[in-house]
Amino acid sequence: MIIRRLEDSRVVDFAGTEGITKHIVIGPDDGSNEMVLRHFDLEPGAASPYHQHGYPHLGLVLSGIGALIDADKNSHPLSAGDYIYVNDDEMHQFKNTSNEEFKFICIVPSRGEEPAAGIK
């Protein structure tokens, strides 16, 4: 069993993006061989790259206001309490559209945190 506070989690580089902090809260280093629990903080104006990959995301917005950009480049508003599912190979992008931090949890299969997984 593992109980961890965010401030005690590992911060990792997020593909060289500016204004994004990515935490691995629980992952392979903890013995979780199937799932990875991640926490993202996006500063005002920050956005992940518009990308896709071969694994799904499950997410929960914790605070702030943002958007999820879909495969047709439509913007879907997000706010605290919204749950998210992004399917395998679906183009997507997360954006902070407010003047406050945008925070969300993202759960992926462990292959989503392997070095060969590309943009995460």
C-alpha cells in the first residue's frame, strides 16, 4: 500500500513544454506495473502539444478552467469536477484558458510512461 502527498511525488520533464509541471504520483517505480497516476499543473496560457499516442487517458479536473482540444480541433471547456476520457490514438491537447493554474489528474497504462512512449 502506498499513501503519498503530491508534494512528495516525483516531478518529471514534460517533453520540454513551458508552464507545465508533471508529477508521477504513483507509477512503475512504486510497483504499479499496470497503471500510472499523474498530476498536471498548467500555468495560465500553457498548453500541451497537440498530439496522439497508442494508449488512453482517464482524467479528472481538480481546479481552474481549461479546454480539451479534439481531433477536429474543437475546444471543449473543462472545469473542476469534469471527468475526461481520451481514446487510444485520438488527437488531443490540454490548454489552460484562464488566469489561474489549471490542475488535473491523468491516469494512463504503464506503457504511457515508458521512455519510448513519446509525448505523454
